[in-house]
Amino acid sequence: MNKTKRITYTAIISAITTAASTTIYIPLGFAKAFPIQHLANVISAVLLGPAYAVIQAFLTSTLRNLLGTGSLFAYPGSMIGALLAGVLYTKTKNLELTATGEVIGTGILGAMATYPIGVLLLGQDTTLFGLLPAFIASSFVGAVLGYAVLKLLVRNKVL
């Protein structure tokens, strides 16, 4: 796929994901769980590769924050998950590992990366693993949805 197509797909996926953020989210106090972001990360990782998956996650997080449908916690979770999913897919071409990478990257590593943001930037009393259950649940749901979409694309010979 050429660079122009990758940029176009990145923009389209970011736009759809941002639009969906106005209706599909789970409020968690000062954070919002957003399974559609994880679905987009898995699809971007497979279709576009790790670099464009991270760009898509960054664009979507930025747009969501500008529109008031996201929080600063969206950055580490979505970007780490997109990167790990993209790297795993690039190395293995395995859709299950790609979805697992999204859950580990966002659900565990991304949740842990939110701790300094919560404490230092937002002044929130939080624990190191406070958002771990919510991030794991959200990323698991989104990764399963992304995996299902990709399996349908493979079965129908689109991928």
C-alpha cells in the first residue's frame, strides 16, 4: 500500500473513531473507557502497520480531547496498545496475537502509564493499578470486536 493510501486510511479510521466517541463510551469517573478505539487500533495495526496505528491513536486521542469526549488518559493507553498490536502483527501475521497485544499494551502497560499523568498533571489521587480493570475490560471488548471484523475480512477474501 502506498503512502497516500495509508495516510487516507489513517484519517478515515481516526474520523470514524472520533465520531463514535460521542455515543459509545463507558464513564469511569475522571476517565472514559472507549472500546471502539481498541477496535480501531487492531484494524489499523493490521491494515497500516505500527507507525500509522500509533498516528491513528494519537490523532483520535487529540480529536477526542478537543471535542471533550476524551481525557489525557487516552494517549498512553491507545498509543501503547496500537504500537504493541502493530509490532506483533508485523512480526507474526497472527490476528490473535495482534488482539492480545492491544489488550496487554492498553489494558496493562497503558493503564500503568496513566499513573504519572493522574498524579503529576491532574493532581488526582489514584493508585498505580487503579485503572487496570477498566482498561483491560475496555481493550478486551474492543480487541475482540477488531479481531472479529478482521476474521470476516479474511473469510470474505478482502484481506
